[in-house]
Amino acid sequence: MGRTVSTEDLKAKLDRKESIKVVETLAPERYREAHIPGALNIPPEKIKELAAVVAHQGRRNHHLLR
């Protein structure tokens, strides 16, 4: 699985348009209110069920769970 990155590192990666996968863990209503553009959301109650699936999708190598 990828590693957790700081907010500053994430912003720098997004600014450089690096190929990364951002995963947020917000309740659906919070995600609708505000989220990182392009981020995938896994609601907190689904993390155990879906984290392994998400980690193996795509070719990107950094993950952020907040």
C-alpha cells in the first residue's frame, strides 16, 4: 500500500500534476460539501471493506487517508 503524505506534500504534488491517487475518508454529506478535486471517497464505515481494493487499483503510488 502507499504511504501517507503531509498536506504540504500533497499540495505540491497536485500543483505539479503528479499522478497520484487521493483517497478521503469522509461521510458522504461531508464529501459533497467539500473535498479534494479528483479524490476518491471511502466512507469511514467502509474503510476495512474497500481499502485493499483501492490500494491495488491503478498505477499510482501515493495514498492519503484523512
